[in-house]
Amino acid sequence: MPKLTNLIAVLALFLFLLAGCSQQDNPAGAVDSETKEISDDAWVKIPAAAGLDSAFLFLTVSMNNGETVYVHRITSAWNEANVTWDNFNSSYDELPEAAFVPDSYAEIRIDVTSLAAKWFNGVYPNHGMLLRQGASVSQYRSSEFFEVSSRPRLELFVSTPSGPQSFGIQETGLGEAEDAFIGGNFPTGNNGSADMLMVGNTFGFEQNALIKFNFVVEEPEEYCSIGDLVWEDLNFNGLQDPGEPGLADVRVDLYSCDGQMVEGALTTPEGYFLFDSLELGEYYLIFHIPPDYVFSIYDQGGNDNIDSDADPAMGATVCFAITAPGKYTSWDAGFYLPTIDDDDDDGCTRGMGYWKNLCRNPSDKLITDDAGVFLPLWLGTEGGQNSIRIGTIDEAEQIFTFEDDKTSNGIVKLCAHLLAAKFNLANGAGGDDISQELADADQFLAQYGFEHWQEMSDEDRRLILIWKDTFEAFNEGEIGPGACPEDQDGDDIESSSAH
């Protein structure tokens, strides 16, 4: 009889898939998730002083098998009303957090303490959990199932100063939980309104179930949290778009608005950061540039939750006031890798005149956006006493213009040709042939400025001019990877007169 029951269930499942239910807006007998709103009362609130002891997921099995089902942490936000196989894009941690075997037609209990602790303690944001298994199929009641007691449920057991407490989270119609199943057989179809969750493999197509329970750990009354995301802005628009990944190990520093550093952190593997248990006050953030990246444009659009907040000139946000306790997680920074038009050859150099003209007339050249995508650049070691930080194209043009106005000052000439060389390096030119000169010149410029030229000995002046000549030869293609093709408009307009 059990075999006959399973056969009937499989045949029913085949007819369900054949009918194309994944592409219907509202399969028969299901709640329309497009109209379901999440009430403020839906969020189960855990006391701030609570510590998690254990957490259990409860599922009602409607089709069983003897194969292990794995529970994974979901790594990106999703919505049951529109999630599909394609737009979910395998957004889960491959390392499972728990496992179970659905070997009976009944409610089963799965220990998910390890996963819930990561949400509970703020290690990762709560995007829910994914269920997956191998070749066979199992099936469970969803949060849209008509009988509330059969819907998925999460139970949290915590310790508080007043004693142990437990919290049960289950969909009652307020939006306490979201779930859906997605499958490779209907990669663009949405099953968020189905009354069941399918896991496994059907006719060669993988099926995964997604479940999320809405709870929040309350902040202590006198404290707040600040943070959110550092991400790679693949389309350079300054907004967090679906599929754009977070950036790991990016340094973020929190300052009070009087300039005192409060705390520093590195982003998680998925790009998140959080400064927790902060006193109310006025703060700003500084984001440090990852190697080879530049800042995205900031304050784009009207949604502070998805824009970049770091001013590219200094990597800092505005000073903002936190006047009430809570979690302030709308402070983000976008970065991208500078790109060059296909018409430009990689691994070549251009003379100083090209970069000077580009700073004056960015729209006349073929580089995407303008020379500003390569900034900031340093003349001297970063943070050196006399080092010059070039953060804007106007500042870069000023360095090139100084070379015109003060041709007798060798340090001015060195800075101009060094800056052009650093633009070329940022543009993709290989710098092995000048690596030692770059290091020596940066060490020198960290200690000496334009005004020190007159104090230099003849030997020091000769060394400075040798560095200048080396960078000039590199920029003109006489050493290094070679000059870029000369058929670009105005590439070398001022090269010959800017020595």
C-alpha cells in the first residue's frame, strides 16, 4: 500500500508539472502571494538581552522518501511573489547547516540552531534557508496551505535575564513567513503561491524549497547599529542591482563627527559589515578602496537602501545623526573595475599631453566616463607627510598645468610625468620596467615638496631629473609595453611640448 500511495503521489506531481503550474499566477487552492502584505505585527521580536539556546524547524511531510535533505543558508534577499530559478541564481551557501531524512508522513523536527545563531547574532542577515536533495523527491506543506497547523514553523528557545522563553514563528496571514519552491524545469516560473514545497529532482530537473521566517532581535534601548553592504557595481550606475555581488575584506571605518575613530571592520565574504552596540550620536563612515577598484557615483536615485553613500573624493559618507535606538543598515558603498573602450588597446601607454587633455575635455576621449575613474592616485606614498593625493580631474589638471608654469622646477616636472605614468598604469599598462623608479620617486615625494627644489644638491637634482626622464620615456612608449596607436584623436597633441 505505501508503494501505491507513492505512485499516486508521483503521478499527481507529474500532472501538476505538466499543467505548467509554475507559470500560473495563482494555482487552484493557493493564496495569492502578490496581494499578501507583511504587517508590522508579523515580525516576532526577540528581547535584546536574550541568548539563543536552540532553534528547530518543523515541516509537515506530504511525500516522503529515505534520502537526506540538506538545509543551506540563503545569501541574498528574495521575495516569494517573484522568485524564480533564474533570478534566485543559486544564492545559497554550498556548505549545509543541517540535514534530515523525510521518512514519514507526519510533522518532522529539524535542528537548525547553528543557522539561526548566525542570524540571531548578526553574523549574517536572515535571508532564510534552502532545502535541496539528490535524485528523488520529497514534498511538504507550504505557508499557503489551508490548515495553519500544517504550515512550516520555526521555534526559537532563548535565555533572558527573567528566565527562558520560546518564540514560535508560523504564517497566520500577517506575513510571518515566506516560502516558495523553484525548479530548473520552469526557470522563469514562480511558485510562491503554491500550497506545497517540492524538493529533489523531477524528470532530470532540480527542485529547491526556500523558507524564511521573519523575526528581529531588538536593540538595547540605549544602543544602535550601523552598517550594510559593500558591493561590486557591475553596470557603474551607483545602484545595487540584482546579481551584483558583495565585496569581501573591504576595510570600513566608523568615525564620530568630531574626527575620532570609533571602530574598524572588514566586510564578510558577501560584502556585509555591521558596527553594533553603539551609543546614540553623530557618525560618518570611511570606505577604503579595494585594489584595482574605483568608487561608483553616489546618491543616485531616490532609495537610500540601494544607492552608494561614499563620496568618491575621500571615500566618506556625510556626517549623520542617530537620535533613536535601532538598526541603521542603509549605508553602502559601490565599487567597480575601470573599463576601457574596445577601441583602446590594453597594455600600452600615452604621453602626458593625452592625460592633460583628457582631464580638460573628458568627453573628447574614448575612455569610459573620464580620467576620474582612475582616481584617487598618490604622488608619494599614501599618507606621506608631503605626498599629494589626486582625488579629482581638476587636481590632476593642476599638476599638469604647474609643469607648464614652472618648467625650471624639477620636482614639478617629476610630479607631472609621474602622474601621467600612474594614469597609464591604472589604464592597464604593465609597469615592470619602472617599478624601482616608481618606488624610489614615491619615497622621495613623501618627504619633499615643490618648495624643496632649491635646497637640493646637484646630485639630488640629477637623480630627480633621471626619474622624470624615465617616466617620460615610459609614457611615450620608449620603454615598457609601448605607445598606444597614434590614430586616436589628439592623443599626442601636447606630448612634444610638455617635456
